[in-house]
Amino acid sequence: MSDVETLDDVIRVLSNKENLSALKNIVDNLSTIEYTIEKLKELRDMGALDTLFSLGCGIASMKNMLSDEMVAGGASMLSDVLDLLAKVKSPPVARFLSLFSDHGFELEKAIKEEPRKGVIGILSALRDPDVQEGITYLIVLLKFLGKYLRKEDSSTEDSTE
């Protein structure tokens, strides 16, 4: 059973100095609370609230799954890929590669100092012009990778027929 069963119990609980302060804070922020509830209802009605919740849980799980060994292994594999890409003499590719080869220490330090971000933090980071440009380069790289892999799959299928 709850400690609050009667109106007298409610008054007694609210008379506690800490609870009174919390209640004042809630009353002072009623417009923000109302706005937040409206937005949550909109997200729920669109079916996006469950999706955002699942996305947040997925990101939290992925964050917890990444161990130092996995990061080190990924860095080693990335280094091998970068050695192969270094044969390309394009200026944009050269700048991209120099980020890892010439600025590895700075990059490692920045990664360690960057606080973990939740969904809202990630969305906020997307407003940063540097992040936008970096994502653009990654998208182009992924397009080329997909195109290359699709060609490889086609040639493998052709040779097996």
C-alpha cells in the first residue's frame, strides 16, 4: 500500500521541504511539461516514439558491446585498409588518409576526450558543419564501396555460370 491514502497524507508528504521544492519546480515549468507531453503524444501518434526508444536502446547496447579489444582490432584493420588506399594519389583521398597517418595521436586524443552521446547528442552533432562534411565524405565512400562490391558480386556470379 502507498503511504499516501488520504488528503491529509498528501499534505503531509508535500509539506516536506524537499518535496515542496520539487513541486515548486514542477509548477514553474508547467508550460515546458505541457509542451513535452504534446510532442510525446505526436511522436506516439506517428509511431515514432517506440522507434526512438528502440533506437536509443540499440545505441546503448552497441556502446556497451564495444570493448577496447574490438576498437583496437578495428583500428588495426582500418590501418590495413588505409595502406591500400594510400596508393591513390587524389588530393581529397590524400587529405583523408593524412587524418589517420599524420594526425593519429590527435585523433585518438579527441576520441578519448569526446563524451559519449545519446540520441539527442548525436542529433545535435549533426548541426556541426564539420560533422556534415565528414558524413558527406563517408556517404560517398560507402557509395563507391557498394558499387565496387556489387561489381565484384556480378563478376563472381558470371564466372560461376
